[in-house]
Amino acid sequence: MVFGLSNDTIAALVGLERANGLTVEQPALPFGGFTGDKALVRLTAPDGTVCKVILKRTSLSWANKEVNAYRALKAAGAPVVACYGMHVLDDDRAVVAVEYLPVASAWPILPDTHLRWSEALALLAKCRIPASVTLPEIHYTPERDAILSGIEEALAFSDPELQVALSPLDTIRFRDRVRAVLKGFLAAVDALPRGLTHGEAYSMHVGRRTPDGPVLLFDVTSAAIRPRFFDVEALIVDHGEPYEIGDVTPVLRRFREVYESNLSWDVFRCEVAMIEGLIALRGIGQQAQLMRRGIEEAWQNEREAHLGHVKWIRLSILKADEALAEWERSVAGGPLV
């Protein structure tokens, strides 16, 4: 039994009358972060058909959010995996059943897959939320204080390696610029037209049913009404590290073509810069917290993890600095580079 569920219960959850067999398998790639437990199960139907499903045990509220998100995305025609539904365990917990994609896209993904990825994200950003479904609307402006405190923590952290890594940057000037710009910066992001998009669509969240099939997105728990170009960041970087395929302009242009945007290229690029800057700013605080937590908890690979967080903080600050400069030029009516 998996999570206390019988084979017949799991079979009914995925739409099978019954299952002749059920085994728990190891996924091709690690599942990654999730609030709860996961299991990859293999079901064999009476006719011999094999079905692989990911079962997620989590809080009832989280499960409801995920199922609603998948329903909204499916109703809008988004390129996502199938969500079969959920089974309530008790007053606080439930199990969600989601389609497993056997062809995972490992990092770094190939340039052709990268373009297919941009098409899937553009199609997702093009979707509009169905009137019959209600999802939370996310506003970034209230995150101002959290972002500022994370940046303060990173810049004030007394770790010598981090100080050396940040030495090429005028950190005092950077901090002052962030304080001055952040309110208008986040307000501008909030003002972007809304579309149903997915905020975690990086490499480990895409896959295919077959090697030559379309790219599909999964782990859509965070799906909500987001700025329409939010996921353009995922086309460019993975947690702050530039994706090495050369010039990202072709990928951005492909995203824009598939999205069928009527905006000028400069306006599109300006909105991309806003999103890049926001994610970079948020990443600084997140990495600072992880670095400090790693030191306090004395991770087994503490040294490697510590240096990794130092690297990401530096990259995030440099990327945020570039994005803020581009944002300031756009506000001043100057040319976008």
C-alpha cells in the first residue's frame, strides 16, 4: 500500500476499473522540492496497459490548490500534464495523482528543446483564465520589505568569501538604487496585463510523453494569474546562471512570435527586464537565507553548498544590477540595449 491507499483506490483515482498489479519505481530524475511526500507508481491494467502516476501526499489545502490549478490550465488549453484528481486521507491531508512524463528534460537542455520550451511557455502565457475557475491573484508590491531585508542580509553578511565575491560591485550604491526603485519597479510588474502562467517552469519542470512529442509542463502548484511574461525568465537562466546557448535574443523572439504579441520589441524587452530584475532581487534574499541555514545546520556538504550560495548571490546581484539599469533607461525614455 502507498500512503495507506489500496491498489483499487489508486486505480479508481486514475480512472481504471481495477489494477492487476502495482509497483513503486524510482523516477528517471530526482523529484526535487515539494511540500509533502511523493511516490512514482506503475499500474498494470487488466488488458496489460501500463500507467505511471506520481502520487503526492500533502496538506488538503495544498492539494486543492494544485488540482484547481491543473483544471484551470487544462480548461484554458495549456500544455500541461494530466492531473487525475485527489483522494482525501483525513481532515488535514490528501493524495494528488498526476501523470508521469517518462522523457525528462535534464539540464542543460539542448537548443532545439529550448525553443520548444519557449513555445510551450508562450502558449501557456497566451492562455486566459476560464471564468468558471477562481485562482489567487499574486501581487509583488507587498514583497518589497521581504526583498529589501534579504538584500540587506546578503550585503551585510560578514562572510569573507561573500565579501570578496561582491567586491567588484558598489554594494552601497546598489542598495540605495534598489531602495529608490523597488516600489515603482514592483508596481510596474503588478500593472502588466494578466495571463494564466506558471512560475516554476524551469528545466526540471518540463518533459515529454515520447522523445519527439511536445514539451509539457508539470508541478503547477504555484500556477495563478501572473504577469503575462513572467516565465520569460525561465527561458534565459536557471536560478541565476546564464544558459549557455549563446545569444538569447532568438529564444526571446521565438517566445514573442508564438505569443503573437502586438507589442513593439522594445516594450517587450522592457517587460522582460522587469521580470528578470524581480526574480534576481528575490533570489538574493532566498540564497542568503539558504547559505545561513546551511552554516547553522552544518550540512554534510557544507563547504560546497556554501560556495554555491555565494556564487548565486553574486550572480543574482549582478543580474539585478543590469536589470535595474535597463529599467531605469526605459523609465527615462532612453534606448534599450
